[in-house]
Amino acid sequence: FWPPSLVKDHIAFAPFGTYFISAFMSSVSGLEVYQVQMFLLYVFMAVSVLLTFPVARETFGYQPLGAGFVSLLVGLNGLTHYVVYHGFQHQAIAVPLVLALLLIVTRLVKTPAWKDSFFLILLFWALNVTYIHMLFISLGFLAIVLICLFFRSDSHRRAYQVFCLIVFSLTVMILLAPTRFDGSLHFLVWLMKATSTEAGWFINLPSFTKIVGVTPFPKELCLRHYLFGAHLKLQDFSAFLMGWVTFLLIIEGLFRFLKKDRPAFLRNAFCLFGIGLTALVLAFQGRTDQGWGGYKAFKLLSFFLPVLLAASLGFLRDMTLRFRDRREELLGLFMLALLLFNLNTATKTVQRMIWLTRPILADTVALSKLRGLPARDSINIPQESTWWNILWETYFLAPRKLYFEQGTYFMPSRSLDGEWWLVRKSGGETTPDLTRENWGPVFYLNPTYSLAKIRG
């Protein structure tokens, strides 16, 4: 039911194109989009977790035990579940694309082959469609990783071949979709100029402990007393201690690489400090009275979470089940403790997701029946509702002319000049208030929604 002109504009300039995947799956399965949405999120989340294993193995040189451990931590991490819970489908799909790019580039460094340019073109195109501005950020990140990987090769010719393959693939992608690439550039420029970017709420900068999946255990599992007379509970102290142990091991691992494996040190250090410092700058830029953070910093950290964990836990790279010395035995105990903390974090996150379930109400779905009533094609959507509800109200009321008091991904906020008002009823009260005398005809839709006009 979308007008062709609107579809054309969204293909060219919409920052996220993943709704076409939802539409495709809806058409194939015969289900509605809202019925396949969460399923797709979990599928691509699982793909990200699975792809983390070969990335850890091939790009970061892990043994199977360490690579599997990093993959498991990505799947248990609270940031991963936060992204899925809040429906960031574009990010869930783009993360495995970037991981696949890392794998292809790693393979090209070892054995350059022009036939692999087909996969590069496909991945560049998919990333450009899916997560429009992350294409450029990912290219910059790939350049850093590529430079570090080149230290493993003494062939300048091989480095030149890989560079040419990437440039060739990117050029072909641009020629195949020039309008879309132009939209990417415009959106990237806008994003860089924007001092603050939010998606309905402020997101604080995740702490180091949360990034590595360390959060306090529930009170029921800990002793009820305080330490050091500072009112620091034992469960908080255990998370604090585990965070410091992890941090010190990361530093120790970097120094060990600096002495024994310079290319690995450069790769891990670039990943950690490049992403970390950029996130701090973005968090400072997006700070509010609630603290440092913002949408940009959270997106950067959560998007590159598999890379961050693989680069951070490099001290586990050579771990095997044999435990060849006392150091590896202690690292084995550390892995067990870190796994327990991550299981605790995942359990609490999933429990909260169940408690704060975001269902789509049957009355909201019923708004789609208005598609057969073309006379009511100009509707004001007032702000007195949650961000979640407004997004789905927009979906079911499209493609009418919609005027928003609260901006959405579909359209920014603007003056409410529509002919009709969307009226919500909750607890016996209506928003807007229909008891005012200047309200005209009211069109009843269901127990939750009505459409109303203002006289004159």
C-alpha cells in the first residue's frame, strides 16, 4: 500500500533499509511484519555470535577454546540483548556483515584473489542498504585492521593487491547503486554535524564492567553484610574486583604481545583504543545532565562489541584445555568466573525483558483497517504515548499524511495541521480531551482508539 514515490525516496535516502527484509519475510511467510520482526532479530543475533568464532580464530589468532569463549560472551552480553530488546534490527543485521568483511579481508591478506571481489561487492552493497552510515565507519575500521595485518606479511605487492581489490569492489558497488551511495554521504554529513542524536531516550555510556559482562549478582546469592565500613555490599564488591582483575589482565596481555608478537599488539591496541577513545569523545559530545553518553557512543560500542571483546581478551588467545602451566590454570579459573558473571548478566537482562514485555496491542493492529477509508487521510498523532506505541501507530496508519508532535524514524516532528486527530483512551480518560466543546464528529475505531475532528 506504499506509494511508489515514497518507496523510491526511502530506497535512496532512508538511513536504514532493513524494513525491506521484514517486508520480504512477511510476504514469503504470509505473516504480518510485526509477527516476524523479533524472529528476524534473534536470527541475526545468532549469526553474529556464530561469526564471532571464525573472526576470533582467523583475524585475532585465537585457539578454538578462546574463540568459543569470546563467542559465548558476545551472546551473553547485556549490550547484545539490549539491542535486540529495543528492536534495532538494522544493527542486528549489519553486525554480521561487518564480521564477514573482516573475514574476507583477513583471507585476502593471506591469499589475494580477484574472485573474492564478488563477496566484497555483495557485502559492501548489503551494508550500504542496511546501515547506511556504518559503511564508512566500517571502512575506516577495516583500514586500521588491514594495516595491522600487513605487518604479518613482508610482501608490499600483496598489500597493494588487497588495497586494489577493496577499492575496485567499493567502486563497483557505487556504480551499481549511485543514488543510494549519495544518500549515504548526505546522511553521514548530517550525522557528523548533529551535536545530539537520540532515539526517544538518553543512553548512558556503558561502563567497562558492563562491556565485559560483569554486573553484581542478586542479593539472594550473597552474604548480607558490608565491607570496609563504606556500605559497599559484597555483591557489588565482587563485581568491582572482577572488573579490575579483567582490566589488569587486558593490560598484561597487551604488554605480553608488545614483547612477543608486535603485529598482534598493534591490532589489538588499535581496536581497543581506537573504538574506546572515539566512544569517549562521542559520549562527551552527547553528555546531558544525566551524565556522559548518548546514542552515538552506545551505537559504536554495541556495534563493535565482538571486535572489542576479541581484542580485549587477547591474553586468552593461546589457551587450550591442557593447562600447560600455573598461569593457564589461573586463567582457566578466571574464564569460569567471567562466564558466571556473564550468565548472571544475561539472566537478569532476559528477566527484565520478560517483565517489561513490549507487546503490540490488538487495538493498535486494528488501526490498519483505516487503509480502506481514504477520506480520513490527514491525521495528527499527539505525543501522549510511549515511543514504542507511536512507532507502531505510524506503521499501521501509513501511508496517510501524518503529523507528529513526537518525531519518529519515519518523519520529524512538525505542526499538527492534520484534519483528524488520533484519540487514545486509557483509564476512562481520552487524549486529547474530547469533553471540550470545540470537538466535532468522532469516529470510533475500537476501545483504545478513535478519530476526531475540531469544529471550524
